[in-house]
Amino acid sequence: MPAPQDGDVSSLPPTVSQHLATCYTNIIWMCLDSELAQSAVFFAERYYALDHNNHDARHIFVTTLLHAGRKNSALSLLRDHRCSNCCGCQHLKAQTCNLLGRHREAREALESSLSDPSYVPTPSMSKRTASVFPSEAARKCLSGHFARKGHLFEEATASYRQALALCPFLWEAFEGLCALGTAPEDIDDFFPLRKPPDTSGTLDSTLNATGPVATGTGFFTPEPTTGIRKPQLVGKKDNRAPKMELPSGSIASTDASFLEQDDSILQQRKPTRAQRPTNTLGQPVGTRPLSSADEGPATKRPRSVGVSQRSVDIPKPSSSRVLIDERSKKARTRPALTIANIFSSPGRRAQSVTTSSRLNTKTHREQPQNLGFATRRSTRLLGGATHKSSKAGLKEKKRQVARPMSPSLESEMDEEGSGLDESKAAPVPPSGTRSSEDKSTRQQSGDREMETAECIVYNTMRSCARAFRAFTCYDLQRCLDELEGLDAVQQRTPWVMALVGRAEYEKGDYAASRRAFESLRDLDPYRIIDMEVYSTLLWHTEKHIDLSFLAQELLSIEPRSPQTWIAIGNCFSLQKEKKQALTCFGRATQLDPGCAYAYTLAGHELVDTRIDQAINHFQSGIRADPRHYNAWYGLGTCYLRMNKVRMAEYHYRKAAEIHPTNAILIGCIGLTKERAGDNETAIQLYGKAIEYCPENALVRYRRGKLLIGMRQYKLAVQDLEFLRDLSPDESNVVFQLARAYRLLGNKVKSAQLLAVARDVSPKSVKKIERLLELSRDEDAEAMDED
């Protein structure tokens, strides 16, 4: 089976899909128990994206949304037509409607959930053992949250790093590092690449493969028990491949017993009911009564001690004939004489062995995976038995012939008889060994499938982390490329579409950003997060109707959200009602004092009228979020209008450090250089800004105007012609282009463009007359087209 990439589960077998569900469920409940609701929502969204028809994924996704306070989004999921026949969905719908105050709808949903008395809850709705006290990693993450809110940024960074070192699946810790700007450039520092196991190997590769390895990122991989495995790798034969001639002490020859012992370790750490994968055949998972065997696997005696003990416990057969008869009778005598094990030696606890033996006989066909438990327990007890006479030893020998021998006991007897003639050696008994072989093979296959599922979850999170880190560093094209590399089912999720919309908005591609946000609202029509960016996008594109509709809809969904009041404020700002807009932005800051975006928008509203108050708002935004580059840009604009060029350049450069690819910020730095008289540096900065965004009209216009002043008319004509094609109705562009052609000596072209400028903007007649009064050789730099 080829190794899947990221979230590609289309080619996975059903067993791997079950393990995948188990991995996601375990991570989600761990986050919910630790009060990390945002991390739980992130992983639940990844899980639900795999199959929208999976009711268990829907149930746990709704549960995480309710914990995160997103009740309307949860109700939107439960109103799907696929939920009408699911009692679990109807029960969750009743709870959600009750939280929203829709009690009649809650009663109808609850009555609908009672329609099927035989309904079996999905694992996510069943009883489970919750973690009352958060883990150390979760507490470190919460400590980082508190330190960040208290403006202790160094302490927050340290806490987040420690949390990720303890548990890489704490998504909120990584988001916190990105928000602080302290995420490492190489994502492998926190999320090293993990490759899924190769499940297409042959028997040789299976025999030579090592057991599961626990790593820092292996959250669900069984821990290695080297102290137990190593003694068992000595002296056991591999019954699965009798034709292969392997050394008696090699690892390959003892693979079956190794996995059998490992199975007892895994059985002690049984998952809860909510964590178990569903049975593909629709049969209940087999159980067994608790006995002393659950205390742990018996540690095998060293080889030297075992040989000396066997000389007393089990006499050697007189000939190979007796050994052949004993092995041939073992399979036939097992069902009838299993209860005789209670008399194997004096001083044993007969009650527990009898119960375990009866259960083994009764469930021999129903639960073949549990056959090894009673035999391992009887073998352990047999190893500690002593005999005081040869007569008792002979009786013990007779009972050993009838008793089903464990694989470890068979291997020990094989070692004793290794001195016999190989031509007279008995063949490997097929009955008991074959079941052990099948069990070991299934266990080994299950381990590989579980590791494959864990790698899919881990690599999907790793791809999302690379994209999110690139976005917070404003490496926008790389962010989009990383999101493009996700699986198709993961790309059509709200988190991914929101990140695409924000990345395209920061790039200045408003059309692509709007398409992404519209897709986001189709997927989650009740989403509040990121709607402040979408409302600002509609403000820039002057979509009055769409912005008004968005503001009213958000107000009906969540009236106490800062994003709602930011959208309302943008709506008033677009209608030139600054007083009402400031009131709305102030309401947003009251609801969330840490909302830097609301402070910044309020400052932009005051730049033209009350510049001192605008500076106060921008400074408040920087205190709330030092990496909010819009606030630094606003301060730079205020100081530039106050003719404080050096202060303006400082704040523009601080904003450009946060967002180094923003063409507007680089152009503003160029403008400060132009104001300071450094035209050469200004031209270089304008050129750099145009490289990042060729469609930026403002920067290209400033460069064209500066080139005219520097008497580089041909280069100026190229920029101005580009702008004329981009916006032919812009009178200032046409006027500057006419100047450039006139200074080049092309009077006909200049006269044509001046006529166009007069038609487009009749108010520019006086400027045209002044230009015509000047001769070609006279300096026209002092002309102001405004």
C-alpha cells in the first residue's frame, strides 16, 4: 500500500480509517479536557472533513463548537438533512437550541431523539474517562496564554515552546508563537518530518522490522518495553516460517513471541469506550473477566536459570517417539482437559484459573484474539512450581501432555530436545501455533495501521502549521502554496478558506480574497471569526449593499462580538458617517480591550480631522498587539502629515519589518526619502515596491512624477502609460503624461492628452493653462497638479 500524503485517505483500508478516527478522537478529547477549545475545534474540523456522512465526526465537531461558544455554527451543522434520522444529532440539536433560548425547537428535537429506543450512541457520545487535571503540556500552554494577555511576551514564548516540546498536538501553543512572531523559521524544529510505515514489504522485511518506536511526536505509538522484550528474544522458534533456516538466537526467528508479549502490554492499556474504533463486521468487541493476568506480563527467567529449573520440573522424554505422541495429542485433548489445569500444582489459586479456563473454552470460536491470556497465566504459574519427589514429577509430566502448552513452554522443550536427531524431530503442531501466528500477524498489522493513521494526522497538522507560519510572517505566496498542497477534502474547510481569504487580502488581490470569503460563508454561514477583515475588504471595494447586509447579519448572530461592531463601523465609515463609525469602533474595544484592529480603524477615521486623538488610538493598538503593522503605518502617516519626516520613516520601517512584502509600506518609506531629498534611494524603494505589486497605482504614480523631476522622461512615460491603461479616467495621470510628452518634444501627443484631461476633469483647466504658458526649457517641477 503506498504511503498516503497529508490527509489523503481515499486509498486507505477501512482498518486504517478506524485508527484515524481513534487518533483524532483522542487528540480532541485531550484538548477539551485541558480547556483548549480552539485546538479541539481545529482537529475536529480536520476529522469532520474526511467524511461528512460520519455521524461520530459530526457529533464531536458539534461538541467542540459548543465548548468554543460557537452555538450558531453548531446548530447550522445539525440542521443538515442527514441529521434527521440520527438520534444523537437530534439530542445535540436539543442541547444547542436550549443554549440559544429556542426551547420549542429544542423540545421537538428531543422528542425526535426518542423515536428509536434501540439507538446505540456513537463513541464520541458514550461514557469515557475524562482527565480531571490538565497535563503539564496543557498547563504550559495556558500559562503562555495568560502571559501573552499580560504583555509578558518573553515568558509567553518560553511557555509555548515548552508546551510544544511536551506535546506537539497543542495547536494553540503554535498559534501563540506565530502571533508573537517567535515561531522558528524551520518548522522542523517543532514538527519534524515523519514518514508512514512501509506496509508493502515481504515476510522478510516484516520479520526483520523492529517494534514501534516512541518519539517526541509519537502521541499514540506504544512505548518500547526493552526490559521485557530482550529476554524473550532468546531461545524461541518462529513457527510461521518453518522453511527459513535462521539462527536460533536471531531476532527474526523470535518475531512471533515478541509480538505476543507486546500484545499483553497493549491489552493492559485498553482504550475507553469512546476511543475504540468501531467493528467493521458489526460484532461487539470481545472482553474477558479481570484476573491476576492483567497485572502485567510475566518476565521470563534467564536462559541459564530456565534450563536448571526444567531439569527438575519437566523430565526429558526417553525417546523422540514420546515427544511426537505428546505433540500430536495436544490439540485433541485441549477442550476436554482444560479445567484440569487447576490441579497442576499445590498452592495455586484455583478460583481465578477455573474461571479463566472456562471462559477460554466457551469463547474459543467467538474471541480467538483472547486465547493467549489464560495460557500465558498458566505458564507463569507453572514456571514457579516445585516438586519434591520423582513421583510428583511423573504426574506433572502426564498433565503436561494433556494441557495446552504455551508458545514459551513449547520453545523451551524444543531447546531441551535440540540434541535429538533432526530426521526424527516432530513437525510443528499446526493448531495452537497457527492461532498464535495469526494473532501476532494481526497485531503487527494493527500496529502499522495505527502508525500510518497517526502519521496522517501529524502530517496534516504539520502542513497547516507551515502555511499558518508563512502567513503570520507575511510570506503570502508560500502560504498559498502550502495550502494548495493539502488534500482536496481539507482545502474545503472553513479554516483553510479563511486563511486563503486573508492571504489574498494582504497581497492586495481583492477579487480573489472576496471569492475565498464567499466560499467561507457558504461553508459556515454563522462564522464570526475573520469577518472584520471581510468587512474591511468590502469597504475598500466600496460594496455598500454587501457590507450593509454583512453588518446586519452579524448583528443578528452575535451582537456582543467585536467583529460585529467593526463591520457596523466600516459600514458607517463607507457612508461618510464618521461619528457613528467611531461609536461602533469604541463599542468593539469595550467588548474586547485587546482588539487592536478596532483601535486602528478608529485612528484612521480621525487622521484627517483630529490627528492627536488618532495618534492615541494607534498607540493603543500597538499596546494591544505590537505586531499589528496597520497601527505602525497609521502612526507614520500622522507624523508625515505633521512634517516629522524622520519619525514617519521610523514608524513606516517598523511596519515594514512586520510585513516586509507590503508595497504600500515600502512606497511610504520611499516617500519619506523623497521628502528628505534623497531621490535615488526613493527611486530604488519605489522600484522594490512595484516588484512586489506591479498593479499598485499609487507607488507607480509617485515614481513617474519623481522621474519627471529627475528629467528621466522616457522612464516616466512607461509608468504613466501603464497607469493610463489601468485607469483611463484618472485626470492626474493624463496630465502628468502630457507633461512628459511635452518635455520630450512631442507637442502633438501632449496637446491630445491635455484635451483628454480637460474633458475628464473640467476643473483642471487652470493647470492646463499654466502648463501651456511655460516654455519647454523652463523648469516645471514646482507645478502642483492638485
